[in-house]
Amino acid sequence: MPALSYELIQRDAASNARLGRVTTPHGAFDTPAFMPVGTQATVKGLLPEQVADTGAQVLLGNTYHLMLRPGSALVAQMGGLHRFMRWNQPILTDSGGFQVFSLGDINRIDDDGVRFKSHLDGSTIELTPERSVQVQHELGADIIMAFDDCPPAAQLSEHQRQRAKQFGSNVSASSAKPQAAAGSNAGSGGFDAAAYAERERVANERTLRWLERCVTYHRGSGRDATQALFGIVQGGTDLDQRVACVEAVCQHDLPGYAIGGVAVGEPPEEIYRVVQHTAPLLPADRPRYLMGVGYPADLVAAARAGVDMFDCVLPARNGRNATAFVPDGAIRLKNAKFRDDPAPIEAGCDCVACVGSPSGGGGFSRAYLRHLFLAGEMLGPILVSLHNQRVYQRLMLDIRAAIRDDAWLALAERWPCVSGVLTA
């Protein structure tokens, strides 16, 4: 049996959206699928069964963080990531590349790999394509990612800043600071467009060379029968580079393919443009994964372009910051107007925060949740994170229904926050 199989169940009549099912050694999941992010072998604040109860069928773990702590060798000794974190359904691990470029203090990058200082203790670590795959082998995920060179976006647009502010997200400074190519003559605080274009070109070519090494190492290890290696398409916002990268990556017969480098600070319209152009170019008989995206409207736009898999930290991160997703956007529960509001976060939501548990009575009021956050009680972040994760899984259910029933207008009625991408 192959490490992964993909069944294309139905195509949408009016777009590139599609229904499918991915099968792995640890079970199957329906697509389009949203993967909650369990960065350090946990979705912060939630028990594995709570995550499963939201409707999640597959999780993401992070190679960079798990490599640094507790170490992939220890995870392997403990029986692999599934057993270690008590999650018996599929797991995908990313390559660690994005975190190296966004968190690590890099002191060398070349075709061999990346040498950087750990953000935990300052120790020097070298990550190569082979080492990235080796770590993921030891973690034991069902789907593993090729190591890629992922430079941040050239500039973080004001639109993107305002969008993040609207949904209660913190904008990482690293996403606004591209690494200029060697020899850049950009001034202090300035931006050298030519240097960045060169950096992007080099990253694209390096990603392809690293993919070759990842494939060779993975197949030579004998793990290709139990772990599925996905290739990653880079190219920034340059559509010609995207096309060239798709052609080169797809020269490798892999179980699936990903679109990377479009969730690092670009404005939404650029994300949509790149994804709508790139996704249909990927093989129709393999799952397509859009990395690190995003807000509900982003997911709908990408699903209509033919993407099958998504991940993002937003549901958990925003939940910890007292921002709850609702069908028409988001609400900030720390706002004074919720001080005496008896309503749940969202009327009609079936999550524990909104309706309660069978043994524990009804749901929790906005007033109570606001109190928890102001008092610094951990239950507040737990409940709002649970709600947000359930919102994203409800959205996936409704996207799949819209594809199955050709009912995109009904989706817009149920989710006003995504209506703009359905009529664009």
C-alpha cells in the first residue's frame, strides 16, 4: 500500500473546487480540510479529544520546534508523534524552513543548508534538506514536507496590517523584513527591490535543488512506504516563477504538492492571485496544500481555486487573545460592551463554549468570558480557542456542502465574512 492515496470525489461545476478524501496509515480525512496547528505536539490549551470533537481529522506539527525541544530522537524513542501526543489520526509535519527564516538568527545560508542560532538557548544548529527529512522520519508523521527556502514577503501592506488588526492578530515584525540578497545597497530601514527580486530567484532555484536531495534521501531510507513526502512550489508573487517551479517540482512523482510562500505578509489580493493561478497547474490526482493560510475568506477563495488542505495558527492564537471568529467576522471579548452581555459567543454554534457539555449545563456568556480574560484565568483562552477551532471546522463542512450541492450563494448567506471572495 502507498503511504498516501487521494480520491477525487466531485468537482464543482462553476469553479476549480473539489471534494476529495486523503487516506494515510493513521486514517483518512475529507477535503477541503483545515489542519489545526499543534506546533509543539499540542494544540495549545486543548486536549486531543477536544480537538477531535471540533471536527478536526488531521493535525500539523512543527519540525523546527520539535527538533529543538524535546528532540526528534526522544519523540521516536517514545513511539513517534502520534503516541507521544495521543493523537491517533493523521499528522502532517512541516519542514521547519519557514521557522528557520522567521525565528532563527541565521548566520549562514547556502546550497548546503542553513546554519542558525536556536531561539531557545542560542546554540548553533545546522539544518539541511537531509536533516529536515530525517527529523520528520523520527517524528513519524504521515505527511512530511520537503525543506524549502522561504523568504518573507517584500513588504507588508497597510491593507494586511489593517486586516490583522481587524481580526485581532499580532503582526510579526519578521514578516515585514525581507532578507536582502548579499551586496544589497538598501539604506537603513529601506528596501532594495532589485536585491529582493534576486533573493527570491535564488530561493526558488535553491528550493528545487533541495527538493531533489529530500526525495533522494527519503526514498533511500525506505520510508516512502509509510510517510508521504510533499514537494513545495515557491516563486513569490511572480507568476512566471510559479509556473516554472510547478513544472520542476512536478517532475518528481510525489504523493502531494504544496503552495508555499504566500502567507508571509502579502495583501489578500496577491494571495488570491497567486493561488488561483498556481493551484490548477498542480496534478489533479494528488492533494494540494496551501501552507499557512489563513482567514475564513482566504480558505474559501483557495478552495474555489482547487486547494484541498490548509493550516493556520489564527484560530488558536486569536482565541488566546480573546478574539472569537463568528460568521460575519470577529468579536473582541475584552471590549467593555460585553461586560454584562448574557449571550454566548455565537448563537447557533454547537461548540462547548457556546452550548456547554451534556453534563455541565449550558454555554458561557460573553460577560463571563470577558471576566476570565480580565482576571487572567486560563479557562478563557481554552474556551475561545475551542470555539474558534470549531468555527473553522464548521466552515470546512459548509465548503464541502457548497461544492457537493453547487450552493456557494448559501455559503455566503451563512458566512457573510466570505461573501466578497464569492462574488469577486
